[in-house]
Amino acid sequence: MSMSMLPAFMVPMAWNWLKQPPPSTSSLTAAKLAAFADYVDRTWIAGFAGDYPPSLWTHFDNTGPRTTNLAEGWHNGLNSKFGMPHPSLRSFLHYVQKCQYEVQARVIQLQAGQPPKPKCAKYAKLADSIARAKLDYGIAIVKFNIKKINM
């Protein structure tokens, strides 16, 4: 799961290190691990040849929402709003209508020149921490490559 936080070009290198299965006394387990490693390699790692190349699913260069899907965040908000996974149709429609009015009002405000709402302080701090960690990691990669070239 942590590979999704690496830059896309680093994923194959990390995968080559991770896919080495631990020693197993069971040949069946070893065969299943090898089959799973082949599946992950073919489907998720194999560059542009795979079904889902790392450039589609890594978040290293992402500056937008940190969820994998904007709908996931909205769905999470729905669950917390209703406190249950399946509210009544009437409650759901009322909520969706309220959301529509709020969005329409916000669009009108933004078009009229009102500035965007500031981020919550804890999320702004978290975003800054993530950006700093990415910058430090990028600098470390460059230093490593320079050192490697000079050897």
C-alpha cells in the first residue's frame, strides 16, 4: 500500500525489492506467493503494458484531494451525515437537494469575487508536512543519483 506514495518511476524498483517472498517450507504457499507477485507485476507495475500503470495510481505528484476518488470523500460525508449506510429515500433526497443549493450559492459567491474559504488549520498543516516530506524525498533521490554518477 505504501507504494502509492512513491513517485511512479520508483514503483518498479520498490516492487522488485518487495516481491521477493519470504522463505516458505510449503511449496503450495510459495507457488501462491509467486502467482500473486506475477499478477501484481502484470496488472499494476508493468509500466504502460499493465492494465493500471503506476502513473494512474500513485499519489506522489498529486496536489489535489488525498482520497483516491472524489466520490469516496463525498460518500464518507454521507455516511457521517446520516449515521447509517442506507437512509430513507426521503432523507437522502432532502440532503441532496440541500447540497445542490449550497453548491449553487457558493458558485455565485465565487463568481462575484468572494475569496475561497481558507483550509482548516490542521489540514493546512498536514498538507504542508506532506509537501515538505515529498520535497525532502525528491532532494534525497537527486543527491543519491549525483553520488552514484560521481562514483
